[in-house]
Amino acid sequence: MSIEVQNLTKIYGDQRALDQVSFSIGAAEIVGFLGPNGAGKSTTMKILSGHIAETSGSASILGMDVSKETLEVKKRIGYLPELNPLYGDMYVKEYLSFIADIHKIKDGKKAISRVIQSTGLERECRKKINQLSKGYKQRVGIAQALINDPDVLILDEPTSGLDPNQMKEIRSLILSLGKNKTILLSSHIMQEVEAMCSRVIILNKGKIIADDTLEAIKKNWDVNTTHTHVKFRDPINEFELSSIDGIQSINSVDEQTFVITSKGHVDVADLLFNFALSSNTIIVEQKEQEKSLESIFQKLTNHA
């Protein structure tokens, strides 16, 4: 396994930031690491990258114990912290050269050229870092994480501050890197996670509450509830629609369009057909909505 975590616990004073967390990640997997603020994501990533020590439990990367072989682990990983600390008075190339020297990379110029090209920094590489936009500063952070051509990437909010076009470029970069690197990334942007990750781990209050493929989580979570998008030809009395036996709730998009929440065993199509018939209207559009990762995340973390 590229990453192996067993019963990882971290305590700050009276606060248990991580509580017996265990998971493993294989080679060339892109795994989304999700959770609300304060769930323990960044703490886990800091332990995995060797920046802080665990209270108990163990973490290993590429078979190396992070707490005992910290320096060797750091040689084989790339890490982008959440706050992305950079030296603002340094030029982009100067900073990347500094990071390359820390890693003792033999051909530093070639490595710098590679990461500048892959992160789209060509136009900005002769500027000082404090002259860059937030999005380009984030690219510099990703570039430094890639400078040593790591086998494992740990990325804490890699698309933070990027505009939609930049997000698409970085997403493409991460997907290409994931073909031969193991990537653990956190993000609050669920659409990005769905686009990049085949598996997600969800933390809440220091504990793992879900760990599965994206497809399995969508399929298995909240199987007893369905959401149906329906549009009628004519304006509908919302109260009458919500009063139908078998419908749990409705969310109106406009006076003709609604999202219906019902129990999984209920024949929504039959209920809506009979309602349209009694209301002297017709159904223009009807489809069952696929469960989004965002809605599942909200239900899991709120429930937990």
C-alpha cells in the first residue's frame, strides 16, 4: 500500500482531533478526503507529511513509518498545505530553485522547467510571488509539491482560490498525475472531487464515517429516499401537491416545477400522474435525480 493508517489518534489538550482513524490507499489511486471544518482532515495530512506527530496509532507511506523515517518519507512525497506558505519576496523561479536545493535535486533547472510547464506558470515565472494573484500563488504551491517528482501527493485544498478555467487545468493535471502517483486530496468543492476521485473518505469529528468508491456511496446511501424532478404544464397549488400521501416534502423551483422527496418504496410516477389528472394538467417533464456527493455529504455529516 502507498498509504497505510492504523488507529491514528491525535489529542490537543482536551480535544480529540483524530479518534482511531484507519484507512489504506493503493498505488495510483486518487482519493478524496472530505469533512466539515474541524473534522481532522488537515491534522491527518500534517501527520502523513511528517509535520506533526500522532498521539497514538501509526502511519506509513510506501512501507516507511512516518514518525521513525520522517526524512525518507519527505523525499518521496509532495505536500501542499492548506494555507500554502510561500516566500513572497522571492521570484517564482528563485523559490522553486530553493525548494529543489532542499530536496538536493541534481538537475534542478530541468525539474523547475518541468513543474512550471505542468502548472501553467510560464507567463508568471519571472515575477515575485507577492505580485501573483491568489490562483497563481496556488499554482506555485502545487509546483513545489511536484518538484521532487514524488510517488505520493498530499494536497490540502489544491484548487482553493482558482477561477473555473484554472480549476479545469489543475484538475486535468491531477488526473494525469494520478495515472502513476498516489494522490490524497481534500476539497470543499464536491464537484471537483466527483470529477477527480474514484473513492472518497469522509471524516466527521475525528472519525471516519464513510470510506468507499464514489459509485458505491451514491448507490448505497439513503436508499430509502428518492428525489424526483417534475414539471407541470400549468401552475400548481404547492399545498395540494405537498399533501399527497407518500410525499415527504417538496422544493419548488417555480410555480410549475418541483423536486419531490419520497420514500423509496412509493410509486412516485403513479402519484404524480393521478395528481396531474385531478388537477386538469399534464406532466411536461419528470425524472429521478441522481444523488449528488454534496447532498450525501451533508446528510452524513449532519446525521453524525
